[in-house]
Amino acid sequence: MEERNREYYYIEGNAARKIATVPVREERPERKQEHRVNEKIQRNARKAKSFDLQYTIALVIATVILFVSCISMLTLKANVTEQRRQISMLESNLNALTDSNNETSKRLESSVDLTKIYDVATNDLGMVYPGNGQVLSYEASNPDYVKQFKDVPTE
């Protein structure tokens, strides 16, 4: 039992002996290795700094390109929207003009009485239908429009 109590015996202060302590041995690295490590560290630091500068420049260029692309896309989108609005406005104007033209055409057609024109032409003006020998056929280069500068040839 004495041995057991000895293990738990406690001494206070700095005079207490240390049980089974081994001194820690400090090893010094060689100077050449330390110099090489420092050189490697410095080289890596230079690479990191130069990479940061290159990366920053590339990032700024990419950001500017992206910004310009976004602005040009928004400008084009605004132009397309404006052109669609103008097309819609012009189509509505065209529809209104077409309706107006159709109404005017129908009004003019309804105001003309063909029987009255025939009656005035035959009775008052003495017009008659042409005979078989009086009608001449003529072939024109443009069938929609003919401008006569001289008499039509008989043959």
C-alpha cells in the first residue's frame, strides 16, 4: 500500500521533480535548405502575384465584354420593340385606309347608274354599238397601259 500512496503523493511549487521526462531535442535545419525553401516560397509568391494581376486583367476584360454585350442586347431588344410598335401602327393605318377606300369605292359604284348612262349615250348623244369591221385588235407590250402617239395600223 505504500507504493500506491507514493504514486499519488503531490508536491507543490517549482521544486517538484518531474517524473520520466525526456528533454526535447531541437533540430536545426541546414542553412542551404532554409535558403532553398525561402527561394521557392519567394518564387511561388511572385507567381501568385503575377497570376493575380493577369487574372484581374482577364476578369476586367471579360466583365467589360459582358457589360457591352448586355447593353447592345438591350438596345437591340428596344429597337425590335419599337419597330414592332411602328409596324402595328402602320398596319392599323393601312386597315383604316383600306376600309375607307372600300367604302368610297362602294359609294361611287352605287352613285353610278349604268342604265342612265346608256340611255343618255344612245338617245341624247346618238351613240351606237360598233359594227364588225370597226373593231381593231392591237397587241401591246404592256397590256395594262397604252399610250397612242399615231394611228393604229389597219393590218
